Amino acid sequence: MRGRRGFTLLEVIVVIAVISILASIAVPYAAQILNQTREGGARKEMEELYGAILGNPSVPTSGFVGDMGRLPTNLAQLNVQGGQPAGINGLLGVKIGWFGPYINTGFDAGGYLNDPWGTPYAYGNPGAGQIRSAGKDRTMGTADDIVYPPNPASIGGSLLVNLSVWHTDNTVSQYILNPSIPGMTATVTFNYSNGGVQAGAVAGTPAVPPYTFGIPVGFHAGFHAVTAVCTIPPNPPVSGQAVVYVPGNGQQAQLNLYLR
């Protein structure tokens, strides 16, 4: 044991003091880093939730709104069918009805309902379709709340349909853009999801093309099947059909539909 010695009481006190000082600096900094990470995670998760609701126009995908024709009343409806109409492939293969789950939850089936701090998201707060996190203080309505998107969701858009009708006159056959010919009849049907059930809006006689659907009310964003029939006597009826994507936020899509 000769030549070996332990720490003195003073040395132990100094070491403890240094560790305490370092801890007092490191713990708040670590908590700050953790909250910043959680805040970034909350924003990312809220964007994904909103994408599941509205779809992704850049791809484009329809999301819940495109399938159901409305916003969900709560976030649980994204992954729980409940009494919502089951999804079917409607006219021209356009999806109509509930095609969830819309969120990949992994091992935690209800995890998407809570923010990274464990607090339930507030949906439809402060406006339609908006998602709110209580933030690090876990209290709604305070300065650290996170809201996405910044403005209430506007799921309505409109569609302008131009008709190019195959017409024969004096042995000359050609497409006529938006014809207005005496005796002509035309019917254009715009199909959409009405709460998960296929419905149709009709425009046509006695009006002449082009036809506009969704003004002033607007039709839900997503994919829509459009069909048209036109007759210009003495020619037989000609018809056409197409699938078109209508954006939300009051934007207008345009479809050039060829009938032959």
C-alpha cells in the first residue's frame, strides 16, 4: 500500500462542483436541442397529415378529400373507416369513397393523433383543415403553438371544358372547337364524390360550349371523370371522355375534350 493515496475531501468537493456547473449548462442546452428536434418533427408530421387530407397536387394524388369529396371531421377518420362509404372504382376508374388508411402509423396505430410532446393535435383549429400543436409547453393557445397550414384549407376548384367536335359538312370532316350551330345539342357531365358517393353535375343544351363547372361554389380537389355527347344534325352523335385533375384553393383546371 506504500505510495498510494486517495482523494482529499477538497478534491472531491472541487470535482463535484465542476460536474454540477457542467450539468447546469448542459441540461438546459440538451432540453433546448430536444425541443427543437421535436418542433421540426411536429412540422414535418403536420405536413404529412395535411398531405394525406388534401393529396399532393405535384404528383398528383387525391388524398382523403379527392376520395370523399370533403374534409375529414376529425383526424381519426384518416385511418378509421367507421361509417364512411367503402371505396370503389367509379367511372373511368376514378376512386370514390374511403380508401384508407391514409397514414402509415407503423407500430403505434394512434400515434399520428399526437404531437412529438405527446399532446393530441387540434384539428380544424384555428380554421377549416388546419392542424394545431400545443408546442413544448403542451398548452393550446400560447405563443409556442404550431399551426399548419398557415391559412384555412380551401378544397374547392373549378373546371373549364372545351369541346372539339368531329363534324362533317359538305363532305369536309374536321374538328370544330366549341361549335355553336343551329340544332346542335350537347351534354357534358362532370362526376365528383359527394361524401364518398359518386354524383354528377350536368351542363349543356341550350347553352353552348365552353362549359364551366364549379363557379361560384367550387368542386372538391382531386381526380374527376368527365363525359360528353354532342349531336349536330344531320351528323350522328359523337362522344368523348377523360379524367382530369382539379386543384383546390379556388384554382381552375382546363380540359380540351375531343368528341368523335
